[in-house]
Amino acid sequence: MQKEHSTSLRSPELLPTSDAERTLSLFDYTILWAGMTINIVAFSLGAQYYNSGEGLSPWMLILVVFLGYGLVTALTALAGDIGTKYGIPFAVYSRAAFGYKGSFLAGLVRCVPCFYWFGFQTWVGASALNMIMGFLFPGFNNVTLMLLLFAAFQIVNALFGMEAMAKFDWIAVPMLGIMFAAIIVTICNKFQVSIPDIMNVKAAGNYSIAFAVSGVAGGWITMALNGPDLAKQIKRSENYRQEGFLKRNKRAILGQVIGLMAVGIIAMMVGMAAGVFTGEWDLNNVVFNLFSNNMVMLIFCFISIAFAQWSTNTAANLMPPAYILLNIFPKLKFWMTTIISGVIGLLMMPWKQQGGDFLVVIQSNFSTLLGPIIGIMLTDYFIVRRSILNVEDLYNEDGQYLYTKGFNMSALATMVISFGLSLFAGDYSFFAGLLISVAVYTALMKNFTMKKYEQNIGKEVPFAEKEQTEQN
């Protein structure tokens, strides 16, 4: 007799994806990452890392971006293996590590950066649209109205799924590429400098490598956690179970190397060049400074800026928290949690914070906050469970991941201990939290939790209900 299970953990959007539902090609995935990467934050960080000559030089920035994005690519690929093999999102897998109810806490912590960046980037895009409206209708100036309209457009786009987001990037990425090229050419002409001159600009180097790398990585650790959400949408080979890790995840890795690392380096270098010669970090102000005598170019650039925020926000800052809120409130629908995520981001009003190198500091703080969570998640998957899952019980509230009334105390203790100790590590806080979480979680699980709660290590159990539905 088949055991009946509660449907409280089985929101349709959180169920494992089948091969038929995996629609993203390598090109789609690459464009998706390029669209997320080529945004105002990447540009502005380039200027803020220079910080009026107090921060990094251009060559040092290239090294830092390479290391930071390389780290993110590695972490996202590792987490993405969960989505490749089992088709489940972060919100669902976190139940294995934190427990059915404990996953709510981990998810809410992970949501904070998404809410912040959605609000901030929506404000940037709305400011660009407000400038366009001012050109077309002299006297118009209503950033609040544009903020609400722009947020609504992004939310609607997110509701159509990952493939719709990727297709939108086909427009945004080329436009941003043209704008960035125009910025570099104009800087060279206006200030009588060459690319070698820009690359040889000196800086005091007052950021440590560790702090700088964690700052670059901080904005994308959120997406590393949601590696499964992305990978579960990518097409995979029929023999994926017999393939090794690298071959099984080659599309995800290659897409990020091009879409994140290559595009990210270019975006930050253009931002640094603009920061050096215009003294501005806000892309809207940079564009107005450089092209104030060319109305056509100004309008094109402001449209490109709005598109850049749109392409980033839908996939990076709306989809992940929407899934997490579905996990916490299963009676809601995906469209509801997407709207809720957008509204919270606007209510946070992150644009109120300005000046100095605040984006670098915010990014570094987010990496410190999330380091222990991704450490726990990867340790649970690769070290504790050896990448073999009981998927069925991830959707059964009385299954093996119940632990102590729905909470895995080993994971919660590890999160608190790792985060607390990382605060004493200064510029190395992210790396400390990540490594400490690996050691502490492994020790607590093997010496306490796994001795008390059977975890069926080495036994794979598929999600039978969906297989039966598809067969019928």
C-alpha cells in the first residue's frame, strides 16, 4: 500500500523538473548570465574599487574580478549539480540540510540580498526612464511613478519563467555592449587618453585582496546558492548519470565562464575608466556627463541602462526569493510570491544609502552573511550525502529530514557558530565563515545528527509521484 503524503511541501513550481521541462541551451544560459552580469552594480563597483585613487589599480582590479568571479563560478557549478542531477531548486534542497522548517530560516537570510538589489537596481532603471520622460516631455519629473511602473514590468516578465528572461537578455546585452564601447571611445577622445593610459593609472591599493575578492563575489554568492534553480532548467545529456561532475555540468560551467567572468571583467573595467576620468560611479550620471550634447545617444544609453537592470533583476533578484517564499508559504502561488518579493525590495528603499565605496562594503557584508549557508549546503550534498539523495522525502513533511520537529540543529548551530567566528576574521570573514562551516557541519552531522536520525546515506530515492503522473 502506497503511503499518502501531505501536499504542503509540493508547490508545483518547486517539484523536480523533467527532461522535457529543461529548455535552456548553452547559448540561452550564457546570455542569461551575461544579462545578469552586465548591470549597474558591476559598472559602479569598477568605479568604487578605484575610489578616487585610494583603492585598486586597473590591473589589480582585473586580478580581483578574475578571482572573485572564478570563485562564484566554482561554487555555483558545485551547487548546480543538485539541479542537474535531481531537478530541484535551492528552496527544496535546503530542507535536507536545515530540516523542513529550518529551511525557512536559511531561505529568509538568502532573500535579504535579493530584496536589496531588486530595490536598488529598480531605482537605477527608473531614474534612467525618468530622464527619458524628461527629454520627451519637458518638465516631467516623477521618479516614484517610474519606479512603480518599472517594478511592475519586471515582475510581469519574471512570471513567464527563465526562458522568457533569457530571451529578453538577447536585447539587453547587445545594447549594453554598444553603450560600454561608446563610453570607452568617448572617454579616450574627450580626455585624450588611450587604453594603455587607462590601464596604467596608479592607485594607493588600500583594499586587501581578501576584502576586494569577497566584495566582487558577494553580489553573486546569492546566485551560487541558487545554482540548482538555474541548472535544473538547462538541457542535459541522456547519460548524465554515468558522466563525471565536469562533463555533466559542462554547459553550466562554460555559460558562466563566458557570461559571468568575461562580461564581468569588461563591465568593471569600463566602470573603473569612467570613475577615473568623470569622478562618477552612477552610470546615469556618467552617461549624462559624456553625452550631454547628443540627445539620441543619451536616450539610447538610458534605455540600455533600464534594460540592464531589468535583465538582472528578473533572474537574479525576483526568481530566487519567489521560490523561497513558496517553500515557506506553500498555499501561495508563484505569481504571488514574485509580487511580494518585488514589493519588499521597494519598501527597503536601498537607494537611500549613497556615497564613498558603499557598494563594495555592502557586497562584502553579503558574502559574510551567506558564506556559512553555502558551506553547509555543499558540505551536506558532497561530503555527508555523497551527492546521492532521497528526493521523495524532500517533499514529505514526515520524512527523513524532519530531524528535531523540522529543524536540523547541526545546521542551525553551524550557521550561528560560523557566522559568529567569521566576524573576528576581518577582511577574511567570508572565507573564514565558509571554511568553518564545512568543518563544523561535518563534525556535528557525523557525531550527533546522523547517529540519531537515519539519513539513508548512499540510497537514492526518486520523486515517484511526478514520474507516475507523467506516465499516466
